[in-house]
Amino acid sequence: MSKYSNTIINLLLILLLFSCKKEIANNNDMNKISKKENVKKTEIVKNKETEKLELPEIVAKIDGEEIKKDFLLKQISTMDEQFKKFKNSVNLSQKKEIAKNLLQNHIKSKLIEKELSKSEFDIDNKDVEKELISYKKKFKDDDEFQKFLKFHKLTEEKLKSEIILKLKTNLFIEKEVTSKIKISDESILKYYNENKEEFLEKEQIKVKHILIKSSENDSKENQQLALEKAKKIFDKLKKGESFEVLAKTESETSLKATGGDLGWLSKGRMIKEFEEAAFKLNKGEISEIVKTTFGYHIIKVEDKKSEHQKELTDVKQIIELKLKNIETNLKLNEFYSKLNSKYKVEIFIK
């Protein structure tokens, strides 16, 4: 497998392991009334200029073929370039772990390359084009895609060659590993019985709402005007006017076009005042006016689902896929371990 393939694979590995998450503002009303989750962000420690990654000149051997440190240093340099875009970097300890992961990934690629040289797999050009189109979709536009190619000294033709290698590798792994994995009905039933809490469906309600916006920062006069507007809408509802029509014409949310439809919600997804009022309602009922930090809500429960255990027939495919993924990882580790012995892999990074 060529250096270009490893560049792509390793870059994706780096970004997967250490990508910096940007907070994205979501205007969806459901997110607006949901609780703000305190998500711990991975702390990226600023790299000190004095910290240098020390590697042996030869980092590994495969059947006596040397893999030199320059390969890893180049990949880590590429990673640093990517991190500059996020105004972050990684510290020495993280670089050591990255180097080990990159090396293991590179070795696996080389081992598969050796095995592929002994096999014949026909790849349809249509599959290659499909993969290329899928890959291009990862970029904002063609200009960004071309910049990526230029940065990694790739051409579209070279990328196609790497796609062919990737597809051949997938076929090889399918033939040698995954096709031999069978998950029995007994294993699925055992997992289901031992992990029933995983398949417990919590109580849910299908909710629509009308919102008249009001904030504590608003003047008392504006808060009162908002409340009066909400009361007028509530009076119209009591007289039998359509909730959906009033939601579309009076509600001050981006969901007004859908009649204020929030979909199915479970407890813990909404702010306290909204949740308490909503879950007290029966199917088809409309709440009194509910005050939250977003303003004044009128809530309608369209449908309800009580807490229940999902049937095995409903989750059988999910369990089968989960067990297959677990077994695949185990078998892949065993497979690569055999290849390591077969081709006498030696690693010199500690």
C-alpha cells in the first residue's frame, strides 16, 4: 500500500482521535427547550517548543524491511498543520501515543499489501467512482477538495488508485475474517436476557407547542404584553380553534410551519417547567400557559407511549450487528497477530 494511502488513512485517524469540536448553534426549537448538557471537552494541552519527540532511527521492521522514523515524523508534522487551523496543538505525551497508533496502522497496511499481492480481486470502476463521489462529499466544495489533494501531493488519479486498494482490502478482510463470523440465535437471546435494561423504552410523549417569546431581560411591560398574547391564544383554543392553525399563525418559533411539532420526547430532554407540564397531560389534552425562560408555552400532547420492554424481534438485528462487531474486532486482532508472526514484525518504539 502506497505512501499516499497511508497519508489519507493516518490523517483520518488523527482527526478521529484528536479533532477539536466546535460548538454549533442550532436553531431547532427542540434543542432550544432541551436541557443544556455539560459535555466535558477533551483538553488539548498547548505544546511547548522545547518538547521534541525522540524516536529511534528505525521504528520497525517487517520481514527485515525497515520503517524509518522520517515516515512518522512527516505524518505528525501533517497533524500539526491541521491543528494550527484550530489554534491547538498536542503535547509530547500525546505525540508518543499518536506515533504508536500511526505505526500500528502503517504496519497493518503493509501486511495487507503483502497478502493482497498473492490474491486477485476484480474491482468494478462503478464502485471506484461511487467511493470517489462519497469522498468528495466530505469537503465543502471542489476547491476545498483540490486544496486537500495539493496539500498531500495527490492527484485525483492517485486517489482513485488508493480507493481501489481500499476496496481490495475490504474484500480481502471480508473473505478472510468477517465472512467466517456467524452469530447464533442462542447468542442473541443470551445477550438480550442479560442486558434487558439496554432495551427498556422510556415513557415518551408526542408534543406540539405554541410559544410566545419573553425573557427576564425584557421590560415588565413587554413581558405583560407577551402574557396577554398567550392568554388570547389560549382563549381561542378553549373555544375550539385548531391548535395546529394557531401554532402556524401565532407561534414565535421556527417550527410554526409544522404546527409546533416537537416530535417524540422522553424525560430529561426538556427544561423542568415544560417537562413537568407536558408529562401531566393525557393524550389529546392541552396545557394551561406554562412560563419558562424562553417565554410562554401552550403545550399539546398528541400521543403517549408508556415505558415498556422492547421485544426481542424488534432488536434482534441490532444485537446481531453489535455482537458481530465485537467478534470482528476480536478476529481481526487474532488475524493481524498471525500476520505479525508470519512476516516477523519488530517494533522499536517503547
